[in-house]
Amino acid sequence: MKKHNFYAGPSILSEYTIRNTADAILDFAGMGLSIMEISHRSKEFVAVMDQAQLLFKELLEIPDGYSVLFLQGGASMQFCMVPYNLMSKKAAYLDTGSWASKAIKEAKLFGEVDVVASSKESTYSYIPKGYELPPDADYFHITTNNTIYGTEIREDLDVSVPLVADMSSDIFSRPLDVSKYALIYGGAQKNLAPSGVTFVIVKNNILGKVDRAIPTMLDYKVHIEKESMFNTPPVVPVFAALKTLEWYKQQGGVEAMHQSNLAKAALLYNEIDRNKLFRCNVEDEADRSIMNVTFVMDADYQELEADFLAFATEKGMVGIKGHRSVGGFRASIYNAMPLTSVDALVKTMKEFEQKH
């Protein structure tokens, strides 16, 4: 039976990425060695790192004056690296979910944090709007996609202070105007690579403005100067990231991925809204994530939750159980998720409706 991978992360990767990475694990670049056992200083791997950075810039149309880094520690490390490098006195944060709140907690170690708005009181079921930013903030931090709660900021905000974004789960899902951001970061294990590598897009001229001493490993300027080679990089995830970037280009680039994502999300949201058994967690369609679709049983059918999970599992749906803080179900439909898998989930929902 075909398995349909709806895990939230680590998550589905393209077959192109998986096959090419598997081949490189056996024999990389015709060297007769595995990519797992070669020097990161070898000319063959340096070429991988260079190509990945160049293709990252090409696909997102990153303007001059920005650097692309491949680091370690996940987005969670960035929760402290961002304020370490950018916060002199105060930063503004938008609280839209668990990961945003964790970033806020870390930032408070470095200075004053102004949480300009939060949707916590309604279990993060919407994106706050109408807030004001303090003009003296060193930066404004947002989490663009909230994997647990199924909300997403699907536009590039125009703000009066440097904009920092955690895009762990929606990078490459839509075109970006990178010039509106001072820094973008994310863990790779959703839309880029297996876990183990973290991407950072940073505007070079925002660095070097804080007075504090920064540990070498946490200093963006060091990683820029060393071209992501200050310490041994995670070579296999970086190689897999390159293969994913190549696959995106083959598919027609970021705009093509965006149109595919819109079609997949529309198909699934339409079924949730139509099917009497289910209800979407996020009412405002403008706030609904096109990456992580969260839904629950309607109030009249809550006793069927376990039955539907078992039924969907029998049909080959993997990873659709919702996060423990929300319950219900979550279908993560990242870039590599084919429309056929979303269609299979929709058919499963319809069949379950007919049975009940």
C-alpha cells in the first residue's frame, strides 16, 4: 500500500532528493567514497556548499548585500543567536504560537522584549493584526508559519524596523521579497533537507552594531567570513538541501511551488468546510496555513476522532494526528507533497463521512 506522508517534520522530501542523496552516501561524485566520510574541505564538497548557496540566492532572488549561511542547532539556536547579534536594548515580537513564544523566552535573556500582540488567548487560532511597533525596537520578529496551530502570515510585511522571520516551515512555499527582511532563518526539516542543517539569510549591514562580546560560534559575521565552514558543517543535510533546490528549479521555481501549494491547500480546506464531520481550527481563511492544515471533528462527532485516525491509517495516511496541545488532526502538505496524496486524504474523509 502506498504511504502518504503528512508528518510535520522531519517530513516528506522529493524522490529526487532522496535518491540522489542515497547515491551519494554510497559513492559521492565518483570518488569511490561516501559523502559521509569525506573531508568538508575537499574541493568536491566545497563545490556542493557553493552551489547550494548560489541556488538559494537564485531561487529566492536574494539581492546583493545578503549572505546565505548553513549552520547547525536548528531554529531553536537562532532564538538566541538573533538577539545575541541584533538586540542592543529592545526588540518587538509577535506571539503566534509555541515556537514564537520560545523565541520570546530566549530573547528576554538579552534585553527588553515588547510582545506587540498575541493570539494565545484563543489557542493561537488567528494571526493578530492592528498592532503598533515601538519605533526604538532593534528589530521585529515574526514566525511566518505556525505548524502546530495551522496559521500563516502569507505576505511580506512592511514595517518601520528591521524585520526578522522564522520561516522554518514555509520557506520556498511562495515568492518572497527578501529586501523587506533583515534576517530570515529556519530549520531545514520541512521544505529543504533532513534535520541537521539550519539556513540563515542575513543582511550584512545589520551586523556588528551591538556592544556585547559574542561567542565565536554564535557570531554571524564569523560564519559569513568562513563561508559556513567555521566548524565542520552537516555535510549530508547540506548535500540533500542542494538536491532539493535543484528539484525546485526543475519544477519551475518558487512560483510553481506556490501554485501547487495553493491547489493542494484549497482541495483539503474545501473538503473540511464541506464535510459535516470535520471543522477547521482556523476560521479566517486569510490566516489559514497552506503548509499545515489543522482540523478537528465537529462537536457533534467528537467521539469519532479515534475511529477516523484508525481508518485513515488503514488507508495509508501517516502522521495526521494533531499536536497534543491542539488535538484533532494535522495534514502537513509541504512542497514535496504531491497533489495525489492530498486527494487520497480527501477521498478518505469522504468515505468516512459515508460510513457515519
